[in-house]
Amino acid sequence: MGLAGSVSGMTPTDRSRAEELDAADPLAPLQQRFVVDDSELIYLDGNSLGRLPVATKARLAAVVEQEWGSGLIRSWEQWIDLPTRCGDLIAAHLVGAEPGEVVVSDSTSVNLYKLAVAALDARPGRTVIVADDDNFPTDRYVVAGLAAQRGLELRMVGSDPVYGPDLESLAAAIDERTALVTLSHVGYRSAALADMAAITALAHEAGALVLWDLCHSVGSVPVQLGATGADLAVGCTYKYLNAGPGAPAFLYVRRDLQTSLRQPIWGWFGQRDQFSMGPDYDPQPDIRRFTVGTPDIVGIAAVEEGVAVLAEAGIERLRTKGRQLTDYLIELADHWLAPLGFELASPRDSARRGSHVALRHDDAWRICQAYIDASKVIPDFRAPDRLRLGPAPLTSSYVQVWEALDRLRGLVEAGTHREYGDGRARVT
Amino acid sequence: MGLAGSVSGMTPTDRSRAEELDAADPLAPLQQRFVVDDSELIYLDGNSLGRLPVATKARLAAVVEQEWGSGLIRSWEQWIDLPTRCGDLIAAHLVGAEPGEVVVSDSTSVNLYKLAVAALDARPGRTVIVADDDNFPTDRYVVAGLAAQRGLELRMVGSDPVYGPDLESLAAAIDERTALVTLSHVGYRSAALADMAAITALAHEAGALVLWDLCHSVGSVPVQLGATGADLAVGCTYKYLNAGPGAPAFLYVRRDLQTSLRQPIWGWFGQRDQFSMGPDYDPQPDIRRFTVGTPDIVGIAAVEEGVAVLAEAGIERLRTKGRQLTDYLIELADHWLAPLGFELASPRDSARRGSHVALRHDDAWRICQAYIDASKVIPDFRAPDRLRLGPAPLTSSYVQVWEALDRLRGLVEAGTHREYGDGRARVT
């Protein structure tokens, strides 16, 4: 991305270089749209739980106090369309889909299940699910459960720990017995960015359906579900979409597939003419058939606010900044951290990488604990030995990246992490 | 309940009688724990969407602003146990269960699906699901979907529209081929209260499992899951638990069944040693195996606040007041509304009734619209011809019931409802 050449007369590790990059950053003013009450703290875990948008505070207070507290049941007039309205926003601004192809509903895991079952039922007689062995646990577990229940073969493609599953391995695994291919667009550990168009084409050539997990790409990497011909997708809203802990997920079903797919959990929100409460299930003729129970209104309102800020930034600008931020991070890591035993565990080429960077280190767990406790930097740990640094394009600055890497270098040079235990605690 | 005799020297329809009942109501002071910004409005739909507790406003602001906004990912230390901690509260105060038998997770519909599948898998070779034809739509649809998918017989027991399914019909329907019996504890339209102990015993004699839907009883009627030997249950939190629109539901699995049941949606929150992110799914050895994805923290915090107020009131006192309120409502309806074409469509004996009352009327839909618009009373409409009046014991007064019935009488006497259309709109 030409970072080194952008500022002349300095060494690459000068703090002033970060300052100049921030001064030239068109997205920098949007950082003020987020709650930051501790300017010392550097948050590099926006890819696990995004920051709180300032607007979300007022919006949630209004939903709770006015819409629920005062409006009571009458507010369903405006709530009833919220899952599809918010889905349309995600479709238009973040995932390259048409109105009516995305809806906000349930958790990512439940959505994975619903769409995987729908895909398997749409390919009767096919007996294989293709997945990759480095995918996020819930993705692997959901399809493992289905394979066990239905007596299907779960064909796990071996992934390169840095680059993810390669096209050749996938091509070899996908055949005329394959019903479903399920993969992450961006790897949760490595940030490896999959070639959605090529993999979707591979699956389609074999007559299989593809289900994409967008959790680690949506909001930071442009997703082109329509242009790539993707069949199905799910995604999370509490990472780059900044919708808060456990906010509801979304799902995508390509329009021409919608009426032919059978969603397995027949709930009353998937029912056509829902309030006639008739005797037989007659699913909605559109994306709403993939919803189930009463939607989480407070959560979806938070999704809408989170997406609004991303839409204002624009996904292309977010992507450009995400590449530059992580390029810069890697450049500093090369200078400062490689001599201390860190190895890059993400693709070096930003075109093949999402918006986070994994660094491998033998002492990663202890470093992670010390980093939070002694350095006031919040990274993420991923088993067994990765420090995951996610400077979210919308909420992170170049100076924060500089500062975070400088503190990390200082910490490991001083050996501070050796004072921390090597047990494993809970880190999401 | 001896209401008529409680106040002497008045006719049963005197407003002063309602005032005396309120003055003697030990739960009356708790009405101040709820947001009421329009004292003219009478809300009789707490059994659809409960009112906002005052404490919930501050709690949600704290979860959003301090825990999420400031604490960020670090708050998972306190969030991770919230689903089971809140489940334990529900277990102890509302449903007669032990710690570790209830967890808050997903929607009611998704929970119904998970537990129904688990039950069917636990009774291999059995080919029948017994349900009742007047159960809430989502309950019927979920088991219809499973029956269709698995080629099972869905045996729908005919329900009396007022009293629900009778024991004789159920006894005739449940046999050695029955895997699962699924019923509501309180009927969503009629408020018929099922005999949980007797029906559970019937199912167990035949070797079947029972899955109870507690949506319309929990928080207003004592539920004795442990004492009745119930196997499985689900329930809603946005009605009598006052947790807000679309707040997450809960589920119950009797402890001795937990490790033998297979939950079908294998998500990462059901995994033992979740953050090691290992290759194989190894479910939690407890109630957590029935959870799936990342929990809705904001929603569960609201559940905790809602349950806290119910716990303070005490479920026995809530039940006593619920019986008296609805007895009083029926008494007024007998005097004022029966002459206007209304018929009671709920059990007359409060021992067989939950905390709402259904009134049948040929013009119910138009009356419902006029009642909201012209009378400032919010009831609920249930197809095809029921006005459902739910004075929640925690948030409703006797005077409100008097006032609501007086306004209804005035409305129908004046024929105001004839100005309203007879189309069907959305009412949840």
C-alpha cells in the first residue's frame, strides 16, 4: 500500500509517521462517534466486540423508554418490519445484496444451522459436507452435528494456518456427492481472506451450495454476495458492526433460492399471515421464512445504529484504511517484534487479509495477560499461541497502532509477561 | 375467592369496591416500580408485552455504557455466567426448579425446537408426537415441521376452546408409540390452566417425554416443574417477566436428563472448554449444553431485572391477586357485558385459569380497535373473535379493571366500534 513512501525523511518506526497518517485519514473524524472514556486504553479487539457508538446510547434509551415503556404493545407497528429493514441496510451497504435478501435474526450459530439444514434438504442424495479444519469452532460444530445426525460425511479440508484452505484442496474435496460447502470469508485467527468468487464457482460446478460465514469480514471487507453468486451467508453484528454483546446476527439467502428452501425451525414469525394463527404452517414467500421467533427489538435497533455509521464511512474507505492500518502494524512488528520471537501468522499481502493480524509467540498467553494488565492494550488471544490484533478501521488510529506495538515491544523486552501465569482463562 | 363478601353494603359494580380492594392489596405498592407515563391509559396486555420496570432503565444503561462502552471485551468475565445465573433466579422463584436446571437462551420457538428434537432422539423407534390443536401457533408449527421432516405422526388432540385439552382425550392419544407430548401450561387464548402433574404422569406411564410451554403461566401462576416431574419446558420473558420486546427466552431440562439428551444445534457456547476451540464437539455436562451461540447480554440483563421484581412480590401472592383480579373482571363482565353480546371464553373457576380472561363477541375485532383508539384501553385481539384482557397481577389495579370494563360497556352501548373497519391488522 506504499506506506513507507508516503512520508519522507523518517525511519519507518517514527511516531510522527503515525501522526501524519492520522492527519491524512478521511475516516479519522468518525472516531468521535464512539464512546471512549479512557484515552490511555488501546482497544485492538473490535473484531471480537466492537465499540459502543454514541448514537446507540440514545437510540436504545428511546427504544426502551419511549417505544417499550410508553408505546407498549402499540410499538409493534414499527417493530414488525425492523428485522427486514435492518437486513436491507446491511444488504445495501455491506454485503452486496439486494433488498429482501438479508434479515436480522437469532445468533450466528442458529442461523448457520437453519441455512445448513435448508441446503442439505435441497440436495437430497448428496452425502458430503465440505468444511475447513481451521474454521471458527461454532461453524465446525454445527456441521459436525448435522453430519452425525444425518449420517453424512464431513470432509474437513486441511487449512494452511496462515492462508486458509487453498483452492486446489477445495477443488479436490468438492465433488458430485457434495451437498454443501461451508467456509469463513475471513479466517477468525489468521485473517486469511477467501476467494469467494472462485470457491463459489467451484461449488456450483459440482452442483453444491455454499454457505459463507461473514463474521470476520462484514463491516471491514467489501462482501459481494450478489456478484459472486453466493447462495447463503450468515454474519455477526457485535464485531465490526458495533451492535453490542450478543446482538442478533443476520442471514442472507439469494432471492431465487428463497421459496425453494425449507427452513427447519417452523416458528410463528416465519408464517405467512402470522396473526391469523391458522392451523397449518405456510411459510412466508420471502426472506422472512428464515426467521423463527419474536425478534430481539432492542438488539436489532443497536444493529441499525451500528450499520448507519459504517454506511457513512463507506465500505471501500473502510477497506482501504483496514489494509493500511494492518500493513503498518506488520511493518512495525517486523522491526520491533520479530527480534523478540514474534512471527507473523496472517497473510503478508493485504489483498489476502482481513482487518486483523495474528502474531505467533511461544508465550502468547502470558503476553496477552500482561499486555492487558500492565500495558493497557486489549488484544485477543487465540489458542494455542496467537496474539490477535484487530485495529477496527472505524475506531482505531495509526497512532494507536504505533503506541500498541511500542508498548508490546517494551513489555516483552522487559520480560514483564513472565510474571503472569500460563493457565488458560476465558477470553472471547 | 370470596370477593363479593369482602366489602359489604355495596352493589358488586360500585367503583368504591375496586378502591377498597386496591387499598387491601399487598402488591399495590409494587406498581410504582414500573414506568407509567400516561395514567389515563389502561394496559391489559401485560400478558403479551409486560411493562418496563423502572430499574431496568438504569440497568440497561449500565450494561450498555459501563459494561460494554467502558469495559469492552473485559466484561465477558461477568457476562459469561449471566445465562445460568439468570436461569437460577427463574428456577428458584418462578418455576419450582433446582439451580442448574434453567438457562436463558435464544427465543421460545428455537428452544422448543431444540428440546423437541432432543426428546425425539431420546425415544428412538417411537413415531408419534402428541400436541393440542389450540396451542399457540409456534408450538404447533415447530412440531409440525419436525413431524414432516422425520415422517412422524403429529397427533393433534382436540381442545375445548374454553377448557383446553381434557385428560381423557390426552389419555386416549398418548400410547406406547408416543415419543413426546407438548402442551401449554396456560392456553394463550382461553387461559385454561393445564393439570401439569396429571398430564406429566400420563405421559410418563406411556414412556413418553413432556415438553411444557410456560409462556402464559410463568410469572403469574406457580409452576412446579420439579414436583410434577416435568421433563422439559420453555418460557417467554417479555410477558409477565417484563423483560422487553423480543427478550431472550428460557429453557428447563430436568437434571437427570441433561447429560443423556442430545441438543441438535451444536454451537460454541454449548461446548465444554469453549475457549480451547478444539476440533471436536464435546458438550457441556450440564444445562449449558442446551445453549448455542453468544448470549444476548442486554436482553438477559433485562430478564434479571424483571424477575427480581417478581421475586420480591412472591409468586404465591401474585397468583392470589391474579385470581382475584380476573374473578372481579368476570363478575363485572357478567353484569355489564353479557347483556351486550359478550360471552366468557375462559374457565369460570379461577383454579382452572391463568391470569387473563377471554371474552367472545361477534364484533371483537372492531371493538378491539375502538377500545384502543377511543377508550384508551389496550386489550389484545385473538382470532377469530376473542377480546383478551390480561390484567398483570404486578402492574394492574382493581380500579383499572373496573375502569376498563366500564369503558368497554360504554363503548359498546354507544356503538362506537361500528365506526371501525372489520379488516384484520397486526396485533401481537
